[in-house]
Amino acid sequence: MNPVMAERDGSETVFLFAFFRESMTKWRYFFLPERLVSGVVEQTWDVGQDAG
């Protein structure tokens, strides 16, 4: 993940999503809004399954 690329896109979401995906196993989602989590977790889970 290239932070510069995320900045150039003008969106922190890309970088934050990558960070969340990496730290999800440690922190789960107890500190995030439930609405945000439900969507992110589904995407992250799919990515995680693909990665094996």
C-alpha cells in the first residue's frame, strides 16, 4: 500500500481500509460504528478468504 497513492486519490479511505484490514485480527471492530463495520467486514472477509 502506497500512502502517496492514497493521497493523490484525495481519499484517506483507501489507506485507512488497508490499515484496518491489517489490524482487524487484533482489534476486531469494537471501536467502529456498526454501520461502517458491517460493510467493511464483509469486504475484508472476502479478501481474507481469497488470501487463504
